[in-house]
Amino acid sequence: MNSTKNLLAATLLTLLPVCGASAYKTPGNGTTYTLQRLSEDGTSGVSKHHIEGAETAFLLSQNDTIAAGDHFVMDDGVTVLFDDQVTLVIEGEADFRLEKGSMFDSAFDGSETDPLSGQHVEATPCGIVIDNEQSQTAFARCTFYYVGLRCTTSKGMTLDGCTFYYHNGALGQAALTLGPDEAPFSIRNCHFEGCTKAAIAGAANFRNPLLIEDCTFENNSTLNRNVPQLNLTVADSVVIRRCTVIGNPDLNMVGGIGISNFIGATDVHALVSNCTVADNRYGIALMGPSDIRIENNKILDNRYETNANNGGSGINLYDPYQMATAVVAGNTIEGNLWGITIIGCKDVNLGQPTSSAIQSPGGNVFKDNGNNGMLYDVYNNSTLTVYAQNNTWNVSEQTPEQIESVIFHKVDDKKLGEVIFWPAADDASVDFQLSDKQANRRRTFNLNGQLLDNRSLSRGIIIEDGRKVVR
């Protein structure tokens, strides 16, 4: 950020209240406000400036609220700078649909100094809170740097063509924080990158109907805590379609897409389709009861978990209450520590084209999923019988004997349910190779990981050259 912008903030630096506490509020008498109009009111704390690279900039030096009954129309083609801990709260009807596009940014560049004390200032500008109960608020072509956007109205929001960079975590659980319970959201053609917390998230007890379509997510949740880039809760409809979710291998605690039900909500449905989810700690994780379909995705190299016992699945289906149903079809699942892991759940179908209450055509392709020298396409750590027919497996020949070597289920542990994987999709071979870091070639182990010195004495199921083999 340029020095002119930093100077503007430094000259107005004051001890301000926490995010959301209002210092100025419009009267609520039906007036329509813009930033230009607010800057003409000496008590609003909005001042107009010209800074390098922007035709017009408005500096918000205190918390402002547009009251219910008033209207707000966002100025087009301007930059909005937020001072330390400053929030713009919109309680009235508002329109953020822009043609040129405007930028919402921190007034600081990270090198600011308090002009009074001379000490470094850790500034945390907040952003925008929508609390408009009159109508749904729409955003188009808005760019957020460092500051965030939060919804607290039951009307929800729509976003189209918006971008979020480097959210500082001061406002809400994410760059875009959803809420309250049952508020609907539509998010299209948006980009989220480098955000300190999740890109999109809401409270665990908020069921927000949600459409995320044609969006990109890259290197979010940079605090590297156990928070995925999309940290979502269930609702009657959660749809993620044609999105790209790319992680950072250095962030070994950050997953791709997490959809959770920690409140026992019923009649909830989720769809993840035609997405690319790559280079995260894990790819797609369902936690708790839900009806979910995971279809036609590319789930690649979600392996950046330091302990394979704690994560690294391309798809993880976890429901200890045994109420979740899942259909997994048409996905490419490659390079993960585990292909698909199943814990609990009520009904999981990875392929049963004929008779089934929840039919799946199969069509999944597995390649190079494994850890500690072993390959795992499917790990059924449940008591379910799981149909997984009509898939292409990570073996040189699509035969029952070879496919058995990349599946962990009842054959390996009698307490577990069976994976019915035959027939496979076809007889085509799949080239497979674990990375040097994973592979433990030319050695044979039992299922407890103990090295077997004499292969001729080995019978039953063993690990040979990095693959599970039935002898």
C-alpha cells in the first residue's frame, strides 16, 4: 500500500471502539446516502481524498451505521479506506451492484507508526456488516483487501464478480461470514485468496441455504489452524458447483471443503460437483448427518497432513450417528494419502448402477492414493456394506485379486463392513507409482506394519511393494 494512504490513516489514528460499535448513525427518515453525501457531513467521520492510483478515495475514521429506514447506494469506481477497528454497518436497504467496481481496503500498509507514541501500530480495520432486514443485499464487482464482509440479517446476500484478498481476520469467522440461521446466500464468479481465516464460513448452529458457483479459492486460512478454506454448515440445500479450491502445501492443517452438522439438523442436502480440489490437507469432508452427492470432481494431491492417521483423505465421510447418506460418482481421486475414507454413516454408495435406494453409476477413477508405503483407494472403517462397482482402480489389471489389494474392509478386519467392488469399470490398466517419500518398495509387511523377512512364510493379506496383496 502506498505511503499517501498510510499518511491519511496515521493523521487520524485514534483509540476507536471494537468492530461494530457505532459512533455515527443516520436518522432513519428515508434519506438515501452515498459516501459522497456522508463526506459532506462533518460528524460522519467520512472524508474524501485523492490518492495515487485512485480517482477518489473515502477514508472512514469511525464506525458508521446506515439506519433502518434509510437507503445506501455505493459509490462506483472509488476506493474506501477503513481506519483501525472501523466498520460500516448497513441496517437500511442498500445497493452494492457496481459497473466500474470499487475497492474496500485497509488504510494501513503494515509499517504504520503511531504519530504520538512513535510505536508500531497493529491496525485491524474491520469492513462491512449487512444487517438489512428489509430486503436481500446484492454485491457486484466489489474488491476487498484485508477487510471483510459479514451478514447478520435473515435476508441474506448475493455476490457476483467480487474478490477477497488477505482478509485480516478482524471481522467474523471468514472473509465472508454467513449468518444468521436460515439466511440464504448466492455466491457466483468470486475469488478468495490469502485470507487469514476461512474464505467462507458461518457459525456451527447456522443453517444457511447456499449456492457457490464458478468461484476460485486459493491459499486461504493462512493461520494454519484446523479450519478448511470453505468451512460450511448444512442446510436444506448447500450447492458447490464448478469451483476450484487450491491449497498451500505449507499449510498442513488446512482442508479444502468441510461441510458439518454438529446440531443434529435433519432434511439437509449437499452437492459438490464439477470442482477441482487440490493441494490441501484433505479434499472434501462431510462431518455429521447429511444427504450428500459428490460428483464429477477432480480431487488431487490432498496430502499435506504430517500424520496420515489424522487426515489426508481425498473424500472423508464421517458420521458417528450413522444417519448420513452419500453418493460418490464420476470423480478422479488421485495423489491423496487416502482415496475415500468412511467412518460411520447410514448408506454410502460409490457405485451400484442397478438396484439401490441411492443409486450411483460409479465411474470413479483412483490413482496413486497411499501413505507409508501402502496404497488405499477406499478405507471402509465402518460396519456398512459399501457398493463400489463400476470404478477404475489403482491396479495394473482390473481383476478382483488386484483390486482387493487397494481396498481395506471386512477382508482385512472382520469387524468392518464389506466393500463390494466387482465388477470394475473395465479391464483397462492404471499406471501407479507412489512418490519416493511414500514408497517402501521391495519389502513385505503384515497389516500391523511389521516387516516380514521371509516372504515364503507369508500367507493371507500382506503389504508387498507398497500394495496390499492377498496370498
